[in-house]
Amino acid sequence: MQDSQTSETTQKTIEETIVSGILSAKIRPGTRLSENQLATLFSVSRTRVREAMMRLETRGIVHVSPRRGWFVVEPSAEEAIAVYEARRVIEAGLLRSMRVLTDEGRKALDAHLNEEKTAMAAGDRQRLTYLMGDFHIRIAELSGNAIIVDILRDLTARTILISMLYQSEFHAAQSHDGHCRIFEAMQAGDFVRAAELSVEHLDEVEMGLDLTTRPDPLSELRSSLSLPPKAVSSGPTVTPKNRNFKGAIKTC
């Protein structure tokens, strides 16, 4: 029983470490995850690593390529739209179900927004990427529903992968302002308005994506060889349903 619990803990540690790396933009889309290297890093067998990878695959974080191994997913334009739609449904529904913002919750969100300000002042983009996504996870944590927290963490990780593929600029100030407006509505006890603002915020972020961009599969090797970037060919325009493709580019 103890061995079983230990292996499960190890698998969760591997999963959490990889998801955390994505949330902080340290692990990019298409990154190869070597079973041998992970087994060495975590001092476990390749079987344990493979089990963790299979669980991450069911969560939509990685995929396996025959004879090549495990890779972090590179979401398609259609998948990007589906992820944002899922986030709108879950986050708006969560906020509408809330009845009160506790003093502890208010302090936690206020402290988080101050962290965003500090990171913006320091120009720490990597830290900001993590904080911008984590704001939404913190709201979910206030619900006390672990299932919703897990779902939203995975969706947020996938959102960051989407941003790294399809977002050409980084406008943290606008996202921070959106977070502040959501927080203000929550403090006022107007959770219906907070839900509306969360949808508006996600709409703005999604409309800042260039979903006609096709990722260059050889970008990492191209950079290593100091070759010029490949001219990206545009595919069919894919835009969010019932939305105009415009607006400032923002983070989640």
C-alpha cells in the first residue's frame, strides 16, 4: 500500500512540475519530454514517468508521437477556440454561483493584484505570464471545489500554450485592469457583473490571437542554427464564433 501511495505521489509530482512549467511559460508548445531524462531527474523508473505522461495526455497537456516520444501539445486554432469557450462557461458559471467574498478571499486577491503590479513595474514577463493565469485559478480556489480548480488549472495551462503560439504581443496592463474590474465587482457583492466582466476579459484576450498563424515545426532547430525565421503562411481565417477579429492583444 505504501509503495502504491509513493508511486502515485511521484506521478503527481511529475505532472504538477510539468504543468507549473507551462503555467510560468518555461515549457513551450512542442517541447519534447524524454522519459529517460525525466526518470533520471525524479529518480524513478521509466514506467512511472510513462504513467504520469499518460495522465497528462488525458488532461490535454501532452501527446505521444510513435517512435519519437512525448511532446507538449501545440493547440490548433480550432482547439484554441474550444478552450476559450470552455473557460467562459466555467468561469462565468463559477462567479455567478458565488454569494460572498470572504475577508480572507479579498485579502488573497488583493495581494495577488499587487504582485501583478510589482511584476509589471519590474518588467518580469515570465512572472507576469504566471500571475495573469494564476488570478483565475485563485478565484476558483475560493469556491473550495477541487474539481473546478483542477479543470481550470489545466485550461489555463492550455491557454498559455495557445498564447505562446498565436499571440504576437504582450499587453499585461490591459489584462491587469480587467482583473481589477472583476475584483471590484466581487468586492461589491455583484457576482453577476463579475461573471459578465470575466467573459468580456476572455473575449478580449481571445480576439488578440492571430489564429491564422501556423507554428513553424523547425523553429527551435532553425534558431539553434542561426537561420532566419521562416515566412509564416496563413491558413483559412479562423475566428471565434460571433466575434470580430480585432482588439488589443492581452494575456489571460
